[in-house]
Amino acid sequence: MNIVEYPDAEFMAMGLADVIAAQLSAVLRLAERALLVVPGGSTPGPVFDTLCGARLDWGRVDVLPSDERWRPQAHIRSNAGLIAQRLLCERAAEARLIPLYLEEASPEEAAPRLAESVAPHLPIDVALVGMGGDMHTASIFPRMPGIEAALAHDAPTLLPVRIEGEPEPRITLAAHVLRSAMHLHVVITGDDKRAALERARGLDAAEAPIAALLDDATVHWAP
Ligand SMILES: O=C(O)[C@H](O)[C@@H](O)[C@H](O)[C@H](O)COP(=O)(O)O
């Protein structure tokens, strides 16, 4: 695991946006299209605000959420909604969003169909994921039902997730799909998450799902 420390969240947003834009540009010099995975939550917003102005051929970039809360895009909790508002604007308005939500279907029914729409775009070129204070990443939560399946090397691309106490079900990319990204970045802020990250390094991924990604990831941290 490689950790990059920034003096504050603003520097981190700029630094991370630069790195992601450079990696996408490098991919687009060799390939027709590039696949960028991004998380929901509150941390990536400032990164999106900078990244959306990057000079690159956004018309050849596909953007896929790392996970989705089972809500229509117009809902305030939708990750696609956040991505559409904060990332797919300015120059990045040309990019194409791959939604992880189907109206009138449950996550369980939709997962195989959505996986089919994701498959032609894989593997991921650049992935950005977040981490919760409980060490979950994407929507792979500690000890959730089906955790072993989500961590397995041969897991389906997308898994439905139901967590007691969460306001809605979710869907998430499996750990191996995120791990096989050419470039994998984890973005976290604050001392509590830094401490949780350090704790995760000594734990089994079923207890601390972020641990499944750390060997292959660059972690970006700001106080
Ligand atoms: O939709 C989501 O909730 C996520 O993709 C999730 O994995 C998120 O990245 C972490 O929970 C961190 O969230 P914060 O950035 O809000 O702390």
C-alpha cells in the first residue's frame, strides 16, 4: 500500500484530480475508450469539482459508480445523481455514465442484467473508491450477509447488498473487479479514517473489506 498525504482536503482534491486525469489521458492514447469508476459519499465531491474541468477527451470516457444506493437518479441519495451533478459537468459533461440502477426491479433481479451492461467495459482503467469509518468500501460492508461471496475471486461482477439499518438496499462491484483496475485509488479524510485504515491492514477482509484492496491501492489522505 502506498499512502500519499496532503496538507488539506483542497490540495488533495487537486492532486487526485490531476493524477486521475493523467492516467485517463494515458489510457486514451492507447485505447478507444477508458473506464473510470468513482464512489458516492461526501468525500469525492471536491475531487469531482476539479476533475470535471480536466482537459481530456471525455467523450471517450465511461463513468461507472463503485456501488449504488437503490434509488432513482433524481433521489438525493443516488450515487449516479451525485456523479451527474458534480462530475459530469463542464468538460466532463461529454463522458457517458453507466448506471447501476433499474427502475421496477430489485437489486437481486437487476444485478445480472446490470452486470451484462458493465461487462463489455471491463477491466477498469482507473478506480477511485472511498472508505467508511467501519472500514467498508464501495458497498462491501464488514460481516454483511454474503461477504465471502463479495470477496471471492470468482464473485459475480455485481452483488446485491442489504444491510440492516441502511435506508435502502444497494448494489456493489465485487472486490476482485475493483482490485483488477489498472490504477486503484482510495480517498479518505480525517484522523478517524486514517486510524481505521491502519487497523484494517491487520484484519481479515471479512472484518475490514477495504483490506481486500490495499495491496493494489494508492491511498490519498488529508486531515
Ligand atoms: O455510496 C457510498 O456510500 C459509497 O460508495 C461508500 O463506499 C463511500 O465511499 C463511503 O461510505 C465513504 O463515504 P463518505 O465519503 O461519505 O465518508
